[in-house]
Amino acid sequence: MKTDPESFILENTDVLTPPHVPEIRLHLATEAHELWLKTEEELQEIGLPPPFWAFAWAGGQGLARYILDHPEAVRGRRVVDFASGSGLVAIAAMKAGAVSVLAADIDPWAETAVRLNAALNGVTLSYTGEDITGRDLEAEVYLAGDVFYDKAFADRLKPWFSGLAANGASVIVGDPGRSYCPREMMTALATYEVPVTRALEDSEVKRTTVWRFGTTSCN
């Protein structure tokens, strides 16, 4: 990496609480930071992939809210948080009583962000930077916030999530109305009005639904 991730994150974020999950603190970028305004070319120049870990996305906020409000979904269970980003959902799962949580994200910067954010919240997480798509890690719960934003990616996830659910795992996703979310394959568990930043989501509130994968529904 051209830039030290820890130094960069500490210098370009503030410690904030996501509006829908005030129990959790994260290192997040705000409009006051240059990181918010950097172009893709500028990010490449400093060796930084798009910093998804620097924002509390609506799908993750909704999913984290659900986990904190329904701790029985993860309590005493082995959990995987797929596409973890900031680690928000993984941290929520640990706070809700999961026996262990593996945060998985292929962005190498996410590892540092997750470590720093876990420390802020006094929890311990495991981390993998491998692409775990298609793998059964023998967890009892798989969590995924806001992952259906791209058709090709969604087409990879649907058979994987279906297979995990068929093998007995609980697969729970948070989605703020993305076009490629396979609603016909899931059952809605809860819906939230999540405050977000207009610059990211073209609105100030995103209606976010938490779904359980693997059952047929007409929702």
C-alpha cells in the first residue's frame, strides 16, 4: 500500500455514532474531511480503493439495528459478517451475544477499519480478506448488509445464500431497496426508516428492510 491505512483512517475520519445505531461508535468520513471529496483517480493515486468502510450505509444500519433489537438471532452462535466494510454489523452481532464473529471483506483497508472500530466498541472480531463467496464456513448465521447493488454480484450471491440456508444456516440481509435484491426469495423481518447522507443515497432517509433468506415470500 502507498499509504499507511491506520494513519490515514485516523486522520481522515471522526468517531461518530451512526444515526440508526447510536449504541455503536465508528471511524466515519464526513463532509468536513477531504476523503469525502476525493475522485476515483485521486484515491487510486494514494493506493486507496473506494472507501466503503468510511460510511454507515443504510443496509448495514438497518441490519445492525435488527440484530441489536433481536439478539436471539445471533446469541451464542458463530456468525459471519459478509462484505463487512466498517464492521458495523459484525460489532452489533458481538454486542448482541454472538459467540464469535468473522468479518469478511476483500478490501484490504477494511481490515484496519474493522480492527479500529472493534477496539472503539470493546469487542473482539476475527477477520478475513479472502473472497468467501460460495464457501460454507460452518457458521450458524451469515449477515450481509447492502450487497445487492450490482447484478453480476447479486447473481453470485443468490445461489450461495440459498445453499447456506438449505444447509441450516440463518442468512439475514439488510437492503435499502436496491434493484437486484431478490425479494421473492426471502421473508421480510423488519423495516426501518434509516437516516442517511443525501450525497451517498440521493435522499435523507432510506426505507430499509431486513430479510431472512431461503424461504419463498411474496413480499
